[in-house]
Amino acid sequence: RLKALPAMVAMEGTPEPRARGSWRDAFLHRRKDEEKPAPRQRAVRENDFDEKAMLAQDRAMIEQLQRKPPRESAVRKKPPTPPKVSPYKFRLDTAPPSPSNDSDQVQPATVSTVSETAPETAETGETGETGPETLDAGGAAPVAPPPAAQETPEPIPPVAEPPAELREPVVEQPSVTVVPKSGELFSAADIDSIMNSITGEEAKITPSTVKASIESRRDRRLVSETEFSIPDRSKLRDQIRAIDSWLEDDVTCSEQVKEGLRLRHDDVSLQEVMAKTGKASKAEGASEAELFSKLESAKSRSKAGEKLPAAEMKDLAQRAKPMLPNMNLEKLVRALNLFSATGYEDYDLYLNVLGEIPVQVRGISPELLTKCLRLLWRLRLNEETYLELFSMEAMNMIRAKKPPRRPPVRRPAEAPLEVKAAPKPALAPFSGRMLIQIGNCLTQLGAKHPSRFMDVYQEQIAIAIPSLSQEDCELVTPCLAASPLLPDALRRAFLERCAEVDAGAPLVAPEASATPEIARYQRDAEVYRRRAKHLRNIFMIEASIRKETWAFFSSLPAEVRSYLDRVHERSKELKHPKPLGFAAEVATVLDQLGVPTWSTMAGPLEVHLVQANTPGVEAEDVVYECNEAEAYCAMRQEDRTPQLTMATKFRHKLLQRLGLQLVHINYWEWSRLSEAQRINYMVKLQARQVG
């Protein structure tokens, strides 16, 4: 294109100069019918650039490059069809053809096809080259064949057959009917033998050998079926048992020898060694009678004030655990009572004993059920599962003893109407004291009362209240009197009964004369002891009613209110016990710090420790409430902080109602501190109160 530019400029020439504004005149004076001048064509020379031809050549080359050459389809041999094998009628002459025959048949066809395609490729190879001058009318160039098709393959010479002398003679095998050796189906051994006979690795199978093997197997099977019998192995079993007994004796003897060697090393005589081993074997086989006798002796020693060693009680607990599944209900309750009476604290042991009770709870008596609940309160086990179990079982026992309701009897219209007194309801099967003990245990442990149990219990306690004695009325705890088990109606009836029997009267000691009646004296002494133990309950109930439920107190009858006033006056005569145990330890530490303390009474309740305030400071005295171990429920292993019992919570609430602000000192914190840490603890506690 650059070469053609000078020629084009020379042909056109230089334009003539025009006057300024001539183009405007020519445009305005133009004629509409004037023909447009034809465009000037420049002469085509040989050296000019042919643009169309070049574009057509490029287009043809692009199409040739984009066109994909046809793929040569590879010749795939079809695999031979597998022969159909019948499972019961397989013949050796129906084997599939060998691969050598197939290759001989395929080779001539492949040679012929190659020789036929060779001339065509040769012709196309001569005219395969194209250039820019050999183009068709459309400007597209022919596609060149691939280079592999231009080469002519060399012809493969035919394979010559060997002479007849060198050929192996073909032995025709007779057709044999193959059957399984045993049963109706072929086994793995049958298939292996058939394949070996085909490949020739083993001896060939003939009909005679197959028939002989079948007959021999049949004969052996008949003989084995007739002559087979189970061998007697009793002697072998006896020998095995004898060997096991020898091994056990050997193990026990070796243990005794080791124990003897250890004791001999400690300069102990042989007689002592045998005595110790005999004692150990006897302790391992201790019976239930021996266990209970040891527990009874431990209980009497603990009651006398002796501190039992922890190792001894732990040993008794380990011996008792394997015996628990074989004990009946009475023995389980007895074991629970003896362990709790000794003061042994083992949460797992008590749960193991309680775990055996639900299996036999259907046959429990009212006395045993009441005792189980009392033991739970003594151990402070607030297990909801067992509390609910015993409460629902008590409800079922009460319902079972209630007489069924009889339908009304129809009487004739003319018969006179007879008015009969209704039969007096009777308690069954629990007495009034048992009902009070059951309610005390459930309320002090904080049990949840189902509505069905509450209905049955309230019905029975309403029957029992009119027949309660003075001692029974004093047995009712403040927790039971303030619980939902005794609503306002039953609480009013209970206070009326207390006024009738004069519950909370002063204690009278049994008289000791020169010739006392021993049985009567012991009976009076036992009553005095029980009354002295539960006498404060009436005074706490009176203080609770007066301080917390004044509206209920005002609604009581006049004789009941006068009775409560007398009880209130008697509460001032109650003696205050000296601080013991935990409170005494705290008082000792305060005495070392030079802080005087004393104990006093707040209504019917004793105050553990009172510290006078600093002179010149207008503040109330500091009252220390020492929460001992008995104030908390039994701790489980997963519990981090113990829970206070409902009785302790009631005491704290009543003291606050009486106007005392308590400073609590917990036993489970105090027991972890050393002597120096306890002094530091009390100093910080005093500084906090003064500040």
C-alpha cells in the first residue's frame, strides 16, 4: 500500500486555488436536476495492492486452521462371547475357541483393508499441496490430509503353516458328565477339580473314577451314620474340675506363704502368722449375725461417749455392702439404724441401703415406713426420690385400709324413716403419733407434697387430732404446724386440742422414794425424757403464730388465746443451755482476742453468742449464729456448698422476727481453718461489723 501512494498522488495532481467564498456561491446557485458527476476511477496497475484477494486468502487460511481433521476410528475387536455353562451338564468338548484361531482369521482382513486404502492415500498425497494461486471461486483452500495417511504401509507377508510331521496330534477327549461329589450343588473342590481336568494339570476325570468315588462316599456316609455315637466325657470333666481345685489351693497357699514371709521379716513367730491368717479368713466369711453384733457394740460405745475409730467403721461398712442384696426389709432398716446411731457419715453406704428398699417396699409395715422416714431425718438425707416413694406408699396404705363406699339402700315409701348415727371414722393403718412423725420428717427435710398425698394426710390427721395426748401435741414441730399439711382449719383444731390437754405444762421429775416401783419409775423417767426433748416445740409454735400470723391469732377462740398467753409466760422460765461444740470453739477464739461474749434467750430460742458493742458507738449488740454440722443437710460428692435444713431456716426466720440481726458463722468454713486462720477470720468479721 505504501508503494501505491506516489502513483495515486501523481494521477490526481495538485488542486487549483479557489477564491474565498466561492463554495458558498456554488452551493446557492446549484441546479437540482444537475446530474451528479461520476466518481473518478483510478487506473489499476500491475504493481497495485489487491486488497480483496488478500482478504479472501486470509479468510480461507483461518477457516482451514479452525477446521478439525477427522479422527481415524480405531479398530476395536469384539471380545469373544463367554460360553454358557450348565451347572449339571458340563462337557469338555464345548470349550470356547482358542485365541490363535481368531487372530488367524482377522489378519487377512486387516491386510486387505490396508492395501485397498494405500492407493487412495497415494493419490491424495500427490495433489495435497495448495498455494495462493490455486484457489476456488469462493477463495477457500482445500484441506490437506494428515501426514500419517500419505505413507503407504508395507504389506505383511502371510504366515506359513508348519509341516504335517511337526504338528502335535490332537487327542479327542471323551465327553464326561460331571456331578457334584456331595449334595446337589458344586463345592469349591468340585470346581477346582473340573478346572484342573480342563487345563490338564491333574489326572483326567473318567466316568469310572467318578462313579467309584460316588459309591465310596455313599458307603462311608452310611457306615458313619450307623456307627457314630457321642463319646462319654464325664471322666475328662472330672479331671478338669480336679485341676481347677488344685489351682485354687495353690493360689491360697502361695498367698499364705507370702504373708508368712512378710511377717517373718518383721520378727513374728509362726504361731502368730497362722493366727493372723486364720483371723483374716474368718473375717472374710463373717455372717450377718456377727455384723449386727459388732454394730450393736459400736452403738453402745458411741452412746457411752466413746469416739469410734474411722477405720473400724469403714471396715464394717465394706463388709456390709456385699450382704445388702441378700437382706430382707427388716434387716435393711436395722442396718440403717445401727450405722446412723454410731454417727458414721458415709453417703454412698446409706444410698446403697436405701437402694435395696424399693424392691421390697410393697410389703413394708406402717412401723417400718415411719422408722425409715425418721432415719432419713436423722441422717439429714433430703433425697427427693425416697421421700416421694415413702409418702406415696403411705398414701397407698391408707387408701387400702379405708372401707369401700356402700351404695344407699332403697326403702319402701310406707316404711318409717330411721335416723342412725354415723359410724365414727377410725385411723388405719397409721396411728396419730405415726402421722405426726411422718409429717415432721417430710416438712423438716423440705419434701414436695403431691396434692393426692396432702388430701389423704389431711383427712387422716383431722381424725387423729381429737385423740392426741399431751406428749403427742408437744411432738408436733413448728415446721409441720406452719406447713401446707396443716391448713388454718386443722391448725385451729390442733391448738384447741393443745389447750384441752395443756400441752407445754411444766415438767415434773419422777419421784424417788425409799421403796419405789421400778417399772413405774422407769416409765415416768422415759416420759420425762421425751417431753424434755420436744417441749420447746409448743413455745416456738406460739411465738410463730403471734409474730407472723397475727390475724390468725386474733381469730382464735378466747380460751385458746388465753392458753397461748400462758404458754408465752412460761417461755420466760425456760433454761438456757451452755454453749457446746462449735459455739464453744468460737467463744474460745473471741476470749483470746479479749472480746467478752455471753449467751442469752430470745423468747423460746437460745442465742448462741452475744458480743457487747464498743462503748461510745450507738449500735446494737452483735449476735453470732453458729451453724453447726447438724444445721445442714448431708452433702453429696457433687455438692460444693451444703444446704440448710428447713428447721434451721425456720429458726433464723423466727429470730429475725424477734428483732435480732444475725452474723452467721458456718461450720463447713470453720473446720477448714487452722488456729491462726480462725483468729484472723474473727478479727476480719469484727472489723466488718464495726465498720
